[in-house]
Amino acid sequence: MIAYTCFGTNDLPRAKAFYDVLFAAIGIKRLMDWGEQGAAWGTDFSQPMFGVLTPYDKKAATVGNGTMIAVLCQSEEQVRALHAMALQLGGQDEGAPGPRSEGFYAGYFRDLDGNKLNGFTMTPPAG
């Protein structure tokens, strides 16, 4: 159902560099680039993508309170790698990787613009 998600940024070159390295940690690459307008990352064009854009109205990008984008990881190791890379790149910790509920393992962080993300993996409940 979801085709893509976007965050606004006030420093597009910095955001592109952050997400290029961050997503490479879990095998995701930049699929589209619109120069000074934005870029998008994903595994391929048949799957949902994530983008960062400069706001169309030319006003400052702001962080949405209660807004978060979750990035599907294939393992707990990928969750830890994504979270660690975010912090290494200057992101802020919002919750270290670990189990949150039965079968749900996640690590939360903020990007360089203050947008909240998490990397997660799930195992179906037994029974």
C-alpha cells in the first residue's frame, strides 16, 4: 500500500550523504536523485522507497511531532548495524536496539535534521 515516504531537510547535500552511508549498512542504495530537490533510496522500484526533499514551499523543513518512519531490517544484526551507523554519522539515539515486545526488535534514532526513524525486525508470534 505505501509507495514511498519522505522527510524534509534544510541541508540536502548533508542529508544525501547521511542516508547514502546509513542505508548502505543494510544493503539499500540511492535509486533516484533530483539534484537540488531531493533523492530516494530503496531496494528496487517495485518496493516502497524513502526520500528526502527540500520543501516545495521553500520554507524551513520541520520535524513532525509523533512522526516516525520504520525501516525493515532482515535481522537483529542489521538493526544494530543501522542504529550504530546512524549514531556514527551524527544522528541521535532515541532508544538502543533491543526487544520491545514479543517478536519485535528495534533501535530508534534521529537523523541530522531531527527526524525520527527506527530499524526493526519482527518474528511472528507462536501459535
